[in-house]
Amino acid sequence: MRIRQMGFSSRLKAHKNILTLETLRFIVEFLKDGNAKQAALRSGIPETYAARQGTWLKKHPMVQASLENDLDARETLKLDKAMAEIDRQMEVCRQILGLSD
């Protein structure tokens, strides 16, 4: 049995209402400079796929909706603090599960 890989439009439709940690990180990084490839790299996507994944994420409905909002400096700082807290909580989860490096 052969499993067919989902095409680009199918992936957009399947995930248009799901906010993943990867997508959230990309949004926060993309808001800093508007460069999709650099935002993808900073959000942890390997360099091999960064340009392609950045372009794909930029077309994601949740990313487009978030970019339509005008954020002031205070909201941007709040986003950065929230991402730092998420990273701390992820590290706690890794330690509990024994997944730390």
C-alpha cells in the first residue's frame, strides 16, 4: 500500500485552523523583519528547508491573519515574553519525559 503525500493546497486546508508551536514561532520571528527564510531559520527549521517552509508558512491563513494586525512595541514585547515562557515550559516537559539532551 502506498501513501500519497499531501499536496500544498491540501496541507493548507488541513491545517488552516491549527496553530502549532512551529507556526507560532514563525509568526513571532516574521514580525521582527518580514523575511520568511530568516524567520524560518530562527524558529528552528533546518536551513535545507527554511526558504521553502518560510514561503509555505507565509501563505498559511493564520499567519496572514496575524500579519494584518498592527502590533505596537508593548504587544511585541508581550509576545516575546510569552514565547520565552513557552520555551521554559517545553524544557520542563522535556526534563519530565527524559528527553533533555
